[in-house]
Amino acid sequence: MIQIHMAGLTDPGRMRVKNEDNIATWPEGGLAVLADGMGGHQAGEVASRIAVDIITGHFMDVFARKKRKEGAPNPIGTDDITNAVQAANSAIFETARSQPDFVGMGSTIVVAILREGRVAIGHVGDSRLYRFRRGRLKQLTQDHSVVQELVSRGVYTAEEARVSVGKNLVTRALGVDPTVEVDVSMQETEDGDLYLLCSDGLNDVVNDTEIERILAQSDQALDTTVGILVSLANQRGGPDNISVILIKVSAPDKPPKQQPSSDAADDEDEFRIDRHDTFVVDDGK
């Protein structure tokens, strides 16, 4: 049986007063969720928090029901992700419709669930999921953005897209319409895989080659690697909120290095979700 280890960090960046990103990890359930909110006032923060809360709550309920059925495997599937994301979309949409302060709010979402040698992935918007395997980085999601559509049509190169003025214009988001199309996929995992979930506050200023180089330093603790990525984005100006989750897949006899926890007893709670409220990385500036 494989082991799954996770580390996450969210940071407001250097240019934003508020952090509208929200993330959560549940290593025991193999679940990671990352949302990047948008909207005036505090609406973006509200939308992303609703998304994370609804999706984590959905899977905790599903896993708890399955656990009570003796011998039943914990579920993993693209339908599970689609249902959870649709529930989050409905909750954000209804909240925005019923409360004037939240009109126009929305959120991206990227979800990963690792169980039984597979990873199920779902996303809406331009938050990303990458896989680092055998020294190579591969993006497993495709942005729902105006710039990505232009890249797909051959109008822009990938490098031109990175510096485009309209690179943050998404074509799909949670909460905009009563329902949303969710892109889902299923992949086989391998021993040693690293999965990276991130908001565009990272990949807008740190390119894939740089991310690959940092992830190649596999002798580091996950917390350390996450901190390096966030710190580098801040060194590049930190123009947006930055959120990063790293997931390590390893054989039982090869656990990744972990920084010591101040609350080891909590790790034994199978239904504990780490909400990863705002942390600030000190990069020496």
C-alpha cells in the first residue's frame, strides 16, 4: 500500500491586502483542494472558502458512510468529484444571488483525490495541477482562460501567454451560473510521484522549468519545498495571492522527509482537515 503525504501553504503575496485563496488537505483521505476566489469587497474570499468547505465536507461524508459499511472500499472516481464541485458551484451561486454584497463573486477550483494507486482530478478555472515524475514536470489540467484558448488556436505561444495582459481572464468559474462544466480525469500513480496544486499566483511568475528544478530537489521536506516555491513567487513581486499544495506518493518503506509537527496527536484523527489559513513566508526581504 502506498503512503500519501501532503504539505500546503497560502500567502497573500506582496501586492494584495487580502488573501482570496483557500486550501485544505486531508492526507488520510487522499484529498487536496485549492480555490482562488474573485469578486469585489471580501466576496472572493467568501467564494473560495465556500468551495473548499463544501467539497471537503462532501468527501468526508462519503468516506464516513463507506467506512461504516464493513469491507466496502473508499470511493474514488470522477463522478464523485463532479458531484462535489457542482454542489460547491450551487452554494456559491445561491449565496451571491441572495446577498447583494456578494453579487458577481466566483472561484476557481482544483481537486485531487488519491486512493488505491490512482488519482482523480477535477478543476474549473485556471488553478492548476502538475505531476512531477522521473525528473519531468507535466501539467495535467488545462486552464479555462481566454489566453489558453488563444494558445490552443495557435495565436499565442506558451511564453507569449505568460506575459499577456489578459492572462487572468477565466472562461469558466464556480458561482457564475447555476451549473458549471467540470473537467475531470483519472491517472495511475507511481511510487515517487509528486503532485502540485497551485493558484496562478505561483505559475504566473515562476515558470514550469523553474518549478521542475525546485521539485527535483527531492531530498527536501515537503514543507520546505512548498515554502521555497511561495518565497520565489514573492521575490518576483508577489503580484497575486499564492497557494501551493504538494502531494508525495511513496512506498511504505520510503516516506518523504517531514518537518516535525507540534500537534502529533491530531495526525491520528482520520477525519481531520488541515484548513491552511493564511501563512506568510519570510524570504528575507
